[in-house]
Amino acid sequence: MRNFTDEQGATWIADVREEATPRHHGRWYLLFRNAQDGSEIEMPEVRWQTRATGERTIRTMADFELRRRLHIVRGRHASNNGPSRIEGVHALRYRTNVSAG
């Protein structure tokens, strides 16, 4: 578990969570928790074999990397009709020029 701040200065906690699954590999994944309100955002594509490996990785990650991953997962959870409850009323969204086809 590790505390860091996002671009707006809010404090977040990066942690690992175990998925309830019968498989034995990749059961632990990255979780972001807002320190102020306790809301959580999961990033299940970042996985580890054990809790210890996940915790060690999070401890060694740069703040920049944690902010980058949080930004990615927050954008994924944002709706097209305005900011999500996590982002607040002043969230900015940018269009990309990436072609999906």
C-alpha cells in the first residue's frame, strides 16, 4: 500500500486486491482508493502472482507512474455525459485523433 497525490493534489492509495477466482495465477491486481472519500477504482489488467509481489512493485513505482495509471483508469470510468463522481465537476476530457479502424 502506498499514498500518492494526483494532478489536482488529492491523496490516493495504491494497493493490491485479491480476485475471488479458483485460478492460482494472477489473482492479485492493482487498486486505487481515494483517501478522502474511500471510493475505489480497479485496474485489473495489472496483475501479480502474490500479494507480496504486488506490494513490492507498488512500493518501487514512481509517483509519476502511479499518477499515469490512475489517469488512465479514471478516464476509462468517465461517462460521455459529463464527469464521473470521482472526477468532480471540473473534469476535462480531450478527444484523440486516433483511428479505431
